[in-house]
Amino acid sequence: MESYALLIAASLNAGTVLAIASLGLLINEKAGIVNLGAEGMMLCAAIAGFAAVVHTGNDWLGFLAGMGAGALLAAILGVLVIWLNTNQYATGLALSLFGVGFSAFVGIGYVQAKLPERPRFSIPFLADLPFVGPALFRQHPLVYGAVLLAIGMVWFLYRTRAGLVLRSVGESPASAHALGYPVRRIRLAAVVFGGALCGLAGAYLSVIYTPLWVEGMVAGKGWIALALTTFATWRPGRVLLGAYLFGGVTMLQFHLQGQGVHIASQFLTMLPYVATIVVLALISRNPTWIRLNMPASLGKPFYPGA
């Protein structure tokens, strides 16, 4: 039973990285912007957060550094695709490639660096409960923060005027512009906020989840987070569930190895990516369902003067 409790705890921990990044990308796409640069942004944020903790010893400053790095790169992307009307897909891919190379260059001096001793978190009394204690109540505060973020995002998008405006910009920017809303500024704000969340996910990866710096350590999680938004049909609650599902698939390989299951490690390592491909293939069989849920202007440029 203890091994299953640890599997659940590890799945929540792994899923938190995907959940935070996916929620950030969800906000981007609700505003009509596709951000294919998530992988590179998360890598730059990972090294920024790790370096900040190495030099300050403060995890929360590391998270802020990661968020700042993600927001900065997202702002650059936003200016290019929103004001200069560059192709969203090509610009995002370029940003991702830049992030991979830049993080590897900056991180050379941090490969052997060590972080201060990691604190252990637990919720008093609840952490001592059998099974559910180690499974649910001995997590880092950001694990619970991801759940609160998803709930807050549901409230923001579907219960507030600002959320309605954001969704209207993603559905019909021309109509929102005709009503007097600053479509470009709203889109930029959404992109920067989404970038900050991707940055937080990258910093969490290198500071808490691993914790160390290795070149390319995001290892495709940015692409999985991007796929999760489609898998969840652009709903925050489904994003959270999907993130934990993929987190569970990721940690299953270690659980099976610990149980003595004789399966090639290479096969187990590719499970999360196979699951991503299978899910996207199943979803793509019903394009009408995707079209009904997808923001109508997703990936389309907007020209205020047109």
C-alpha cells in the first residue's frame, strides 16, 4: 500500500509541472495566440530559477526568476506575433529552438552545482493519516497552488467580465475591437501571463521536482503541455485532470521497475509521449468536436485597420 501512496504522490508532483504550464498555454489560446515556444521558455526559466536558488538559497526567488524569464520571452513573442504580425507557428518554433540553445549555453557552469538542502513539507495532522497522508498531504505548496490556480481560472474565465472579454478576443477579435476593447494589449497581457506560468513550471522542475540542472531537462514537457490544452478541449478543470494522468504515466515507469517488472527502460521512458500521440489521434477523429470547443480565432492574425 505504501508503494501505491508514493506513486500517487509522485504522480501529483510530476503532474504539477504539466498543469502549471498547460494552464498558462490555455490562457494564451483563449486569447487566440498559439505559443509553440513553451519548451524553450521552460528551459530558460529552469536555468534562471536554478541559478537564482544557487546564489540566494531562496526557492521563492527562484520561482520569481523563472516567471520573469518566461514572461520576458513571452513578451518578445507577443510583440512579434501581435504587433509585427509574424507567423505564430514559425515564431513559436524559433523561440523554442532559441530557448534550448540559450539555456544550454548559460547552464554550462551550473551542471555540477548543488542546491541547499531541500525542505520537507507536510500538512499537520493530515500528513499522519494512513495512505492518504503520504499520498496527498506531504506535497510542496505549489502542488496545491496548481489546483487553486485551475479553480481560479475557471472562475475568471466563466464568472468575470474580464474573462468574458478575454474569451471574446479569442473568438472574434474584430467584434471586440468594434466594441472598443484594446485587442492587441489584451492579447499581449494574456501571452505574458501565460509565459510567466510556463516559467514557473520550468523553475519548479529544476528547483523542486529534480532538483538539479541538466541540459534539455524539460525533455518534451513543453510539447506535452501544449497537447494537453487540446486534449482538455480548452477547459481548466480538464487540463488539471489530464496533467495528473500524464504525470501518472510518467511515474509508472519507475513504479514498475521498483516492482521488478522486466520491461525495457527505453519502452517505459517513451510511455508519456506515446500516450500523448494516442490521445491526440483519438481526439482528431472528431474534428467537429474540436471546432466547437476551440477558440475561433486561434492562430489567426488580427489587423485593427482591416
